[in-house]
Amino acid sequence: MSRLTITLSEARYRALKEAAVQRDKTIGQLIDESLDFYGIKSREDARDLVRRARERSRLPDDQALAMAQEHVRAVRRKA
């Protein structure tokens, strides 16, 4: 697992810490969930999404990939 250092205002850090406690999660877990919400995935996760979409729909690879890409775009537009 990789580590990342970010700089936050004291107020933002306190808010993040409080949100983590309220949800019984770590700050890292909250950030990881937020990245998922924004559709930020590793190539491996994206390939897995395409594989699952293809299995469920029995679409050809190119159509399954297009479906997965549109899903990611839709999630990012909501943000």
C-alpha cells in the first residue's frame, strides 16, 4: 500500500477527522471511498468492471468497454 502526504487547513483536517469518527472509519478509508465515488479507479479495477459488465450483458469487449467508460463519466459529472 502506498502512502501520501497532503496539506490541509486545520479546519478541514478537523472536519475530516470528525467525519471519520462519526462513520467509524479511518481518514484513509474515507478518502479511498471518496475516490471510488469520483470514479477514480486503477486500471486493474477498470478492467474488472469491464469484465463483470461483459459477463452480465454478454456484450462484445468494445461495447462493454464503452459502457464502463460512460459509467465513469456519469459518476464524474455528478461530482
